[in-house]
Amino acid sequence: MLGFRLVLSAPQKRALVKALAVARRQGNLRVITRLLAILSIAENRLSVTEIARLLRVSLEAIRQWVKLYLWKGLRGLTQLKRSPGRPPKLSKTQRRELARLIEAGPAAAGFPGACWRTPLIQEVVLQRFGVLYNARYLSDSSSRFLTGWR
């Protein structure tokens, strides 16, 4: 696939290995995969097709990562773009606070009853943060909406 052999200098290889360790500590699978691909190509023990199969990525993805590494260096592989889509309405701090409120139960938030219902959560978000979420959005994505808020 590559029309050339990728050769890394000792400092380049050390930097890639160090970045790989950091990405592993952070649990950043996207960066780990990119770094492993570049390191594997430079070792020249496996074909690019085999590397793609082992990492479960496309040949095109590997081609793009090599191009990115040659163009921008290590920074190109480790600085990922933000995912597309609408930015969240609540900040991380607000989401953590909401998670604590939900864990405390509706009575702690001033509502009668022992269990949360979607309209109650909608009301808490509106009163506390001034943000109106559609009740359908809250119920359709409740597990996704609340996970990772801590």
C-alpha cells in the first residue's frame, strides 16, 4: 500500500512510545490505535493490510494516519478534532451536579414521590440551570444522557 518505507529516528520512536503510554493511561483508544499503526508500519514486520486487520481499521484510515504523521508529526496523531454535532447545553460541572441531584432522589429536590419521572428531571434542569430539554429527548436517551456525568 505504501510506496515507501517509513523509517523513524530514535527520538521519533521514543516520542511515539511515550505518547502511546500517555494515551493508554488516559484510555484514549483512538490515539492508541493511530500510534500503534505508525509504530507497526515503521517496524516493517507486518504488511499494512495485516496491521489494518489486527487493529480493525480500514486501509484508508491507516493511509490517512501516515499522511497526517508525515505532515504534522506526533501532534497530528494525538490532537483529535472534537466530534461533530451540537455542543452540550449543560457544562460538565452542571451535569455532575444534576447527577448528584438525581442520585439523591426527587424528595431531596423538593418533589413528592420516591422515583424520578422524565417531567421531573426536565423541571429540575429548567429550574436549576435555565435549560429546557424536551422530555422526549430525556426519556429517549436517558441512559446516554446521564452516563459519564460524574
